[in-house]
Amino acid sequence: EIVLTQSPGTLSLSPGERATLSCRASQTITSSHLAWCQQRPGQAPRLLIYGASIRATGVPDRFSGSGSGTDFTLTISRLEPEDSAVYYCQQYGVSPPWTFGQGTRVEIK
Amino acid sequence: VQVVESGGGLVEPGGSLRLSCAVSRLTFSDAWLSWVRQAPGKGLDWLGRSKGKVDGGTTDYAESMKGRFTISRDDSKDTLYLHMNNLKTEDTAVYYCITDPGGWMGSWGQGTLVTVSS
């Protein structure tokens, strides 16, 4: 089973600042099969990024994903108040089980 | 795509429960679907998935789910099920049904809360 470790645990930034979230895998993730989702307080998660860098439909272009192998990054270029949420990475490698990281909480000051 | 879970509630330890997931606005029989749960204040935990009929209709499970949890589907009703047996207090969580177009979690339902308590 691939273990995903996200860092930092919490990120506290001001509106307009840039957020950089990391996701590191315990082994190489084939074909960049990594996704990111966002969970706002009291809501279900929603897909942001899949294939490491492909934005899901309707996701603002201030969200971008990058990386390959074992190291992946979600960048939010200009934070807005509605970006306050927990962000999870998820791998879907060669075969199940799929696994999630433990999450990074982004707080907007 | 619209995903709606139901069937959650309060159940005693050792009891059973069946969750349902109704999916609309896609060809259900071809759809791959996953179940994910989230314990109170915790992260996301992938439970398993059901492949569409054209891909064999088979299921895959997280190792920890094998034996107590079973995923099934009724394509005539556009509904996915999660059968849970011998429930434990640690199974208390919100259970989500999600479309799984290629391994990533696509469209999420709002979730259904299962509380295991005496």
C-alpha cells in the first residue's frame, strides 16, 4: 500500500498570498496518478486536480498541480477567503487500494 | 452527475446496515464507483470500488474492509450498495459514494452518517 505524507499540517496565510502544499509518496506513483481534493468546513470533498496537473471542470486557474514520481505539489497562486479548507492528495496507482494523505489545513488570516 | 447516499443511522455494535447510493445523469451500468468514509474530525479512508458492467463488474476492497463490508450494485435501479456487518464503534463515520472515472474521486455525494453506539 502506498502511504502519502502531506506537509505542512497547517498553513496560515493572508488573502492574495501563494500557498504551496506538498504530498510525498512512499513509492513511485505510476503515470502521475495523483489527485487533489478540497474539503471546506461542513461540506463534502470536491475534486480539484487529477493526473497530477489536470484541473477538474470548474476549478479556478489559481489552482495548479505539479510533480511526478514520489513528490507532488498543489499550488494556490493567489489565496481567496473561500480557499479556507482542508486539502487531501490521493493516489490511484497501478491497482487498488487507493490511499489518501492525512490532509493539509489552509487557514486564511 | 448527481450522487445521493442514504441508509445511515444509529446502529448497535455488532449490528448490520446497508447504505445506498443513487446516481443520475450518467450511464450507471458503465460507471465505476467508490465508497470513502470519514470518521469525525479525521481524514478520508478509501473503502472499495465497483467497476462497470463493461469492465467485468468486479469489486476491489481496502484490506481492512475485507470480510465485513461488501459492495454490490443493481444496474436496473442505478444504485450502488455498501453492506456492513458486525459493525464496531470505530466504523462511526460519514460514508461517501463517489464516481471513480479513472481512479480519481470524481463527483462526491453529500454523505450519510453512520453512528455505531450502544
